[in-house]
Amino acid sequence: MAIEAFAPAKINLTLHVTGQRDDGYHLLDSLVVFAGVGDTIRVASSDALSLEIGGPEAGGLSAEPDNLVLRAARLLAPGRGAAITLTKRLPVASGIGGGSADAAATLHALSQLWELSAPTAEQALTLGADVPVCLSTSPARMRGIGERLGPVPTLPKMDIVLVNPRVAVSTPVVFRSLTAKNNPPMEADLPRWRDLPSFISWLGGQRNDLAESAIAQQPVIADVLNALRDTGALFVGMSGSGATCFGLFPRDETSVRAMSALATEHRDWWVARGPRL
């Protein structure tokens, strides 16, 4: 028996850095959504635990013991075997939670294969700050270091175009470069958005507090944001600590045209699109 699970891209539509704990971890307040583009995890019964990695973005990964997929399997049931295949379509270390999404999908798939309960958010947090939110793949408000998850008002339908200029951004350097680490959070109660224009209007007043530091490290991120604006995106921003940026579009052909234009004009960039899940 084989079981497949989808690992969608995680998008930080907002990312407010609101403090730093004594242990060095930063506190966040983020509106997280997922896009219908991502990796695939396939698991099958086996006596030994193994991982095979393929797909167009497999080049940046190896099946070492510290791979998040294997760590997730060992967290769920130490000593149990499974043949795991990861089809990698999301760029590695790109600010859209690819590794965390892979780990979460592995937990879902192996829970079914092994007939076990899925781990709690607290257990998943030991794999990484983004893994708990990736377990749900539903829009969420993520606070603390990633362990405090809450629902958000119903979001309007939209398409998301993702662009990565294929440059590396050092997340630790981005956080160390912050000039302020005690910024205001989002409002306590998020509004109930009537439609996509009202949501876009609200989003225009929010922030990604890591964007300035990431752009200072990799100025091409600013070029990506401008290129997305030029396609007519309703809103553009950077996800996580970069370098992947996003553009929000209505659910129509404009996102298809935008993706096509970006892929044609910037053949060395990674470009993808999908609906907001």
C-alpha cells in the first residue's frame, strides 16, 4: 500500500516581529496561507526507513539522516520502517516553508500508513517553527515562535503567483540585522473582509519586518517585487525571510498571464502559481 500527501507552499502574507525571547528565538505575529503548488510525499511499507528525492528542485537536497522528512518519521515512530519518496517542486530554503511542509506531509502520510495518531503541535514544533502550521494547511494566525495558532476570518478567493530569483538568504543574518525587534503586532481582532478589495486594502497596512534586511542582503528581491507589480498584481510582498515573493490576483486568467510573462522575461527565476487553499 502506498499513500501520498501534498506539501503546499506556505505564504506569510504578514510577518510582524514582536519581540525576542531570552533563548534567542524571535516572536512573530503572522497571517499564513497556503498555495496550490508544492511538493509531494509518497510513503509505502518497508522494513527499513529510507528516503528517495526526485523532482525539478531535488538538486538542493540529500537524504541525510538530518533531513526533515526522516526526522519527522523518527519523531512519529522511532525504529519503524517506510519507503519515502519526496518529489521536490519548491525551491530549497526559500521562505515558503518547503522543508516544514514536507515534514508535515510526511507526518500525515505515515500516520495513515502506520495507523497512528498524528503528533501534537507541540511535538511537531520540535522539527521547526513552521511545522505546526503546515500540519493544517488552512489559513491561520501564527504567533509566538510558531506554536500559537489561531483561526482567521474567512478569506476571499484569490490566486497567488510565487517568484524566487534563485538566491540564498541567510535567515539568521536577516534576524540579526533587524534594527527593531519589538514591533507592533496585528490588531487583536482581525476584520471580517467583505471581498478581495477590502482584504487587499487591509493588507496594505501590514508588514513583513524581515523584508528590509533581506533586500539589503539580496537586492534582487526588490527587482522581483517590482516585476510582480508590473504584472498588475493587486498586492505584492515577500514571504518569510525570503527570497520568494508573492503577488495576489483575482481568481481569473490574470494570474496565468502574469506567470507566463514573468517566466518568459526572467528565465533564470523560479515562477509558479496556484489558488489560495
